[in-house]
Amino acid sequence: MSGALASYGVDSHDLYRRAASYVDRILKGEKPGELPVQEATKFELVINLKAARALGLTFPPTLLATADEVIE
């Protein structure tokens, strides 16, 4: 996350892991059209304090405490 102030979105590592299980099931003979659609269940919040300082912004300490990653 270069230059962004904050990001909230799906955890891509979790999506890749779940996609691998789908590939495994397909390779074992299941039909792709019969597999259930899965929604993302894991999200992550990343806050860039360096960008915030450059813009003269501050984040509440409670938000910083709940962030998955804080970039100094």
C-alpha cells in the first residue's frame, strides 16, 4: 500500500486459500457449476500514518487499535 491513506477490503490471502480448495474439489471430479458460491468472510483494515501525517490528519486511537496493520 504505497501512498494510500487507508484501505479496507477482503483479505487476499484468505481468498487464495479458499480458491485452492475449490481447485482441489474440481480436480477430484466435482462439477464447477454445482459448487456453492462463497462470499468473503475475512476483511482487513490498513492505515498509513505516514500519509496521514503528510496530509495533517489524525486517526482516533481506538481506530488504530482495531486496524490489522498500521504503517508508520
